[in-house]
Amino acid sequence: MTGTAEGLLARVALTWLAEPGTWSVHRLVDQLGPVAALDLLLAGEAPDRALRSAVAARSAMGEARVVAEQALARTERLGARVVTPDDEEWPARVADLRGLLLSGAARRVDLETAPPLCFWVRGAWPLGEALARSVAVVGARAATPYGTHVATELGYGLADRGWTVVSGGAFGIDSAAHRGALTAGGLTVAVLACGLDRPYPMGNAALFDRIAETGLLVSEWMPGAEPLRPRFLIRNRVIAAATVGTVLVEAAARSGATQTLNRAIGVGRPGMVVPGPVTSAMSVGAHEVLRDHDKARLVTGTAHVLEEVGRIGYDLAPPARAPERPRDRLDDEAAQVLEALLRRKAIGLERVAARAGVDLRTAMRKLSMLEELAMVVRRDDGYALAPPPEHGTEAGRPPAAAGPGPSTAPPT
Amino acid sequence: MTGTAEGLLARVALTWLAEPGTWSVHRLVDQLGPVAALDLLLAGEAPDRALRSAVAARSAMGEARVVAEQALARTERLGARVVTPDDEEWPARVADLRGLLLSGAARRVDLETAPPLCFWVRGAWPLGEALARSVAVVGARAATPYGTHVATELGYGLADRGWTVVSGGAFGIDSAAHRGALTAGGLTVAVLACGLDRPYPMGNAALFDRIAETGLLVSEWMPGAEPLRPRFLIRNRVIAAATVGTVLVEAAARSGATQTLNRAIGVGRPGMVVPGPVTSAMSVGAHEVLRDHDKARLVTGTAHVLEEVGRIGYDLAPPARAPERPRDRLDDEAAQVLEALLRRKAIGLERVAARAGVDLRTAMRKLSMLEELAMVVRRDDGYALAPPPEHGTEAGRPPAAAGPGPSTAPPT
């Protein structure tokens, strides 16, 4: 393997020729390196028929290396970067996917669980560092108010204890977990199943912007890639393997979130499940997993989750961020007001109150308190989040010196 | 051991001298038989100090054999009976309490878990037969509407499948389980912690009457015995050991119902737990048990419970009662109306409607339907349940020929 621009280009091209997770591609790259593997595929010498026809179909649409070059240019314009195993910020844990044993998997998409070739990343934190102490919180899109409440609390609680909250950016449980983490002023990572320039679902665009500002948007697909259905299942293996443990909050019977949990257990991570009312269809999948999987562990809140992920020694690692920041001590209403604000754009008082779900008077009182704490700035056109303090001050852990800042070009 | 009147009297006297479950008494009876064991205790020769002083204290209040004779006379007047291991209807399964290993038990009441010496029983069914295919449903007194709903459904579902529903007759989960079974026209057994003439709580008096009419009231304590606090915990071991499995529906942290479930697992029975919202204090105990006990099994309804109790072969046993009785086919409203009626006392139409929670018109329609099915009789002063049909007709399984009918004197 070479950490060259040529290698990076080859990995991007390979990602375009065959869906991420394809074992035969992974094995070729392992043996020959990405450049020779790409040459071999483009010469029509893929080791299996399925891969040969996939490469042929793609090649009819364009020249792989040209597509990859365009993708890299587009990545740079987006203010994103491509991260490969050659980069220091590569999240080492995803290599455990090599050992993922899937017994009884019937569909192709369930079988192709090879480690990723590269990641597209948007956001300032080095990817590996952000994921070092991370927990995945996943669940149903059609979450109930109960599930949303629990996921928000978990997201908040984990972020508050210095853990990065990882999820898939979907409606329902995913969004609640991300929002909980953001409210705590913590780090959250959304692993998407499409290009970073078109994060799906569109309805979460504002949430994705907030995540990219303070956390990370991550994808195995190049800019422009569509959120095709199978990609969500392919993506799930990354959520499962890149984190220390996975918590399932609500799931209907045999849902995608259940699959993520099973993958997490499959790569030896703690698989945790929040139970719910047996009268709720949205807890059927959660209870199924708890009944069927000896290794699935019932958890009822942040303390239980920390107990599980701490079991494998991570609780002894220094916390990712100091817990004594003023933000952690805010009352509920102040936290709501803070969450209602944006960093880039000021919002008028009335809109702040509406977004925060508090009355005008409360909004005003909390805003001036937050202003005194230097967490909010008042501008002519309203209120906005204060700019983040210098690295190493607020977060308690600076990004690695080698880590790219926001809007950096992809490393080559 | 002798199955004589003298032996019966001795067992009753021993039950009065020391609380049921006392190991040293059990061992004496095992070695010497009840008559000689009683003589030894009354001679002040109890093997341990605690037992000697208990006997001395009781003896200061009366002569044990005289008290026992009075208790037997009172039992007869009550229309109840005393059942001992010498009787054919003795529930064999309680002998498994001999092997109950309680590690880490701190309180005396947690240690004294010896098998019962005798039972007081009110109701027509032979005790052993009623308990042969039985499931305990236990839980919190301060149940939530969720827990009450789930317990009612379980009681109904299990009774509907021919299983006897056993519980403790308390408010909340216990009552809901008993009522569910009654609504299904099934068999239910309340195991009390006091004399059968003063079933506790008083507020459940009407429920106890209905249980005694079609099922059984059971106690280890003689008539007149008070429902002292420790007795509920002593009683729990019987609920756990006399049934094929125990289901915990709702429980606060470290509650009595949790203890019952632990005892069930302790004697090798399936210990089943219904999860609930993690936001509910009434599910904390349930979730604790599921987390702490490898053997505790999550169940979400009747089907799961049947799967567990069926595992040990009982699903192959002939069902305790035929499922094709007309009662099983009633619609919900008719069932509610039927449940609102009493056997002994007629109730006016308006009161029936109110108790059943239906409007007058519906009550009238369902009552005349039930009358045609010969399940209800109309009297001058209102409606009442029809008298039970001859043995072997309604229930589909006649009580054993040797079994005592209702209001029989205690066997000697």
C-alpha cells in the first residue's frame, strides 16, 4: 500500500467501481495495493463474475480515474477531505470488520461487509480521534415520543461524559441522539449512506450543518452519490465497527437498526438495547434482539451504557472533554435556547423563543445570561452562537497538530 | 409421617408455634414425623435457641393442640379444608423448596424457605390438580395502567390456554392477573399471607369471593392469622415453587415481587420478566432482574410465556380445561357483563351496566344473550351468575374422585 496521491485516487476510483464493503475488492487491495488492484479491475480481470460485470457497467459510464479526479476536486470545493488507512486520522477500529462472521446471511448486501477503502469527511476533528471514545445510538425512523426522549437523553448523557455520539443522521432515533449530543455541547458524528454534498434526508439539512460545524459528517460514498436503499445497510457495518459499542433504542421487527446491533456484536462490541413497553410496535425489534441474542445487553440509560463500554477499559481513558464547562451546568430552558441558535446566522428574539419552545420573556432572560457566559453573541439582526474558543480551551483536547482544520483540502 | 388426624393436628399446631418455612421445624418433621416433632418442641427441646423461644412465647398464650383443634373447627365452619403432604391433592412441586439455595440472604425471613407443612384451602378444585399447569404472575401493588393492562392480558391469555394463573391477591398486578383469568373463565389461585377468613387486602373482598367460587384461596396460615409484613415474603416462596414458572410484570427496585422471581429461578423454574418503559419507576425492578440474572428471560406476552413453561414439557400435557366452552367465545362486552355479575347475589340492571362499563342498552342485550346461554339467571331483584354446572360438564375435567367438594370438612 502506498500513501501517495496515486493510491488515494485509486481508492476513490475503486469505491466508484464497486460498492463499499465488497470482499473481493478488499482482498485485491490487501494483496496488490489500491493502484495495482484498480489496474487489474480495469483490465477486466476481476476475480469473480459479479465484480467483472459491475466494473464493466461503470466503465461504460466513464473512465474510473477521471471520475475519481473529478470527485476529489468536488470534495475540495465542498470543504471536505478523503481519509484513507494511510492517514493518521484513519479510525483503526474498522479493521475489525475483517473478522465479521455473518452466519445465515441471505442477501448479497448482508454478506459484503469488508472494511472501508476510504472515508469522505466534513468537519474539523480528526476522524480517528473523534471515534476513539464513541458510542453508536441507533433506532427507528418512525420513533415514538418515548424513543425520541430516551435517545435524546442518551445522546446528551454520553456527550456530557465525553463520549462521541455516532448515528446515521436519519429521522427519529438518529436525529434525537445527534441533537442530544449537540445540546450537551458534545461531539457527534453522522455516518451517511450518500455523498456529503447531498446529505439525506433533506429535512435534516439544518441538523447536518450543525453537526459539521462542531462534529463530523462521514461517508464511504463520493460527493454526488445517491442514498440508494442497500447503501444504508452497507453503511451500518461502519457505525457498528467504528464505535466502542452500539445502543439500539427503538426498532420494529427485523429493522435496519437491529442489523447494526447484530453487526456490532459480530465484531465483538457491546450490543446494548433499551427496552420499551411491550404494547409498542416500535419496541418489538428491540425485545426480539434481547430474547434472541445472548450477548445483547439490556440498558436503561447512560450509566448502564458507560458500564458496558467501560468494561473494555475505555472508561480509564482520559475523558475527551472536560465536564466542567459552563455549558454543562445550564438549566433546561437555557440549554433549549442555546440549542435554538446557529453559529453562522443570527436569529431574531421571537424566532429563538419559538425554536426553543419557551416564552419571549424566558428567551430574553436566558439569552442575556448566555451572553454573559460568552456563549451567545448579540448582533444587529439577532442572536447567534459565540464563535468556538481557541483549540484546547473549551474542548479540553485540541485536535492533533497534524489534523486538518475545517475546509481543508483533502490530504494527498 | 402418618396421615392420621393426630398428624394433621400436629402440623397445624407446628404452624402456629413457628412461622411456616422454618428449616429447623421442617427437619424435625422430616426425621420424626409431625407428632413426635411437636412433642419434642412442646417439651422445650427445640434444637436451636430461636425456635425454643418462639415455642415458649406461643405456649404462654395457649396450649398448641387446643389452638390447633379450635383452628380445625373454625376451618370447617369456613367451608375450607387443610391439605397436608399425606393428601392426594398435595402439590408435589413445593418439595423443590428443599433445594432452594439462597446465597447472600441477610434477613432471617430470606433464609427460612423450607417447604410448607400444610395448606388451608378454600374452593372446589383439588389443590395439586389446580397447580399442575400453573403460572405465577406477580408484580407491584402500585402498578401503572401499563402494568395493569399487561397483567390482565397475561392472566386472560394464560387462562384461555388452560393454564391456572397464580398470584398473591394484592392490589395492582396481582389483582389484574386474577381478574384476567376470571374474565377468560379460567382457573385462578390466590396464595395469601394470612387466614382465609380475613383475606388481605379488604378492598379485594369481592375478588376473593369470585376466586373462591371458581378457583382457590390458599394459605399456610390458620384462620384468624394476621397479614404481618414478613409473611408476604415467606408466602412468596410458595408462589414461586408451586407453579411451573413465574412472570414478573412491574416492580420497583428491590421489591417483594422481584424476590418471588428470584426464588422461582432458585428452585429451577423459568423466571420471566416483562420489560417496560425505562422512564417508569415501576419497571426499574424488572429491568434490574433482567440485567442481573442470566437466567431471567424477557417475555412480552402470553406466547412467550407458553414457550418458556412449555420448554419443560408441560405444553404436551393435556390442557387443564377444554377451550371450547361457550364462555371462551364471548365478545368483550358480554365478557365484561359476565364479570360484573356475582353468583350469590343478584344485581340490578343499572348496577350491572355501571360495573361492566357499558351502556344500559348493551347491558340488557348481553344479559339476555347470556341468559340464553344459561350463564346468567334473572331473579326478582336483578341478575346473577348461573350456578356452576355439574362437575365434568363445564370445566371439561372433573375434580379427582377423591377430591373434596366445596365446603367440605378438612380431610383427616
